[in-house]
Amino acid sequence: MNRVPLIEHSEASGEAQHLLEQINSAFGATPNMFRAVANSSASLKSMWGSFVALGQGGIPAKLGEQIAVAIADRNRCDYCLAAHTVLGKKAGATEQEMAAAQAGQSEDGPTQAALRFATKIVDNRAQVSGEDVQSLRDAGFSDEAVVEILAHVALNLFTNYVNVALDVPLDFPKVRLQPAA
């Protein structure tokens, strides 16, 4: 059971209510994660602002969702794994591509490089080398994209931690986590 109230739009105050309206418009519903985060207007503003900004960035939505499922699996976040699997399919990924991404894999070279980098960031607590960054450049990513991949990782760590720590109930179809390594 969730550990904080899930704030209803009608119960939210000021800025949180306005943000929940935006989120509801974007998704056609208000996912439970945002309702949990709405307990703090500042946190909701930070989270939603990051989603909006990265949605307008240079990293394609499909790759962003593939990164998200790889991070979610590593952090054992059922909620984010379920949500981003749905969103990845909406962004054009196949079920097989999302399952592979969950394991940090892709048959596409640049996607594989991005997933390898993103999972290394999580697994090694950001302790990566210059060669790791160069491998992204070699795969065709600009310095802007390298930083944006890091922003995707950071946002997903935030959402994973919220959902796991607060035990936010799923409102997306459950996806099975990969066996822990």
C-alpha cells in the first residue's frame, strides 16, 4: 500500500492543482506516481518540469523510454517498468525492443551504446571514465546528447526512488522484472 496519500486533483492546492491538470491533459488520466508526488508542490514541479523539458529534448522518445526501463529494472521499480513499457510502445518500440532494453540490450548500435552508458551510470554510481563518454560520441551522440542521457538517468532515479520508497500502486499493466543479477 502506498505510504503517502494519492492526491486527487480536487484536493490539490494552487500550483499542484495546476500541474495535475497539465499531467492529466498529457496522459488522459493522472498516474498515481504524480498523485503521490503532489504531496509536495515543489517536488511535483521539479518532476513534471523534467518530463516536459526532456520530452522536448534531442533524445528520441523511444530511446528515452528504453533508458527508463533499463534503469527501472536495475532499481527494481515495478511502477516505472510498467509505465515506461507502455510509453515505449507508444513511442514506436516493439515489445521485444522494450524487453531487450529492460536488460540493457539493443540490436541498434547507438541505442546499445546509450543503454550501456546509462546502466553503467546507475551500477557504478556515476563513476564512469572518459572512454565511456567517448563511446557515446563514437556511436554518434553529441555532447548535448551525452548530457541529456545523464538527465534521463537522473529523472528515472528520482521516479524510481519515489515509487519504490512510497510503494505507489500500479496503474499500468505489470511487467515482470528481470531476475536480479
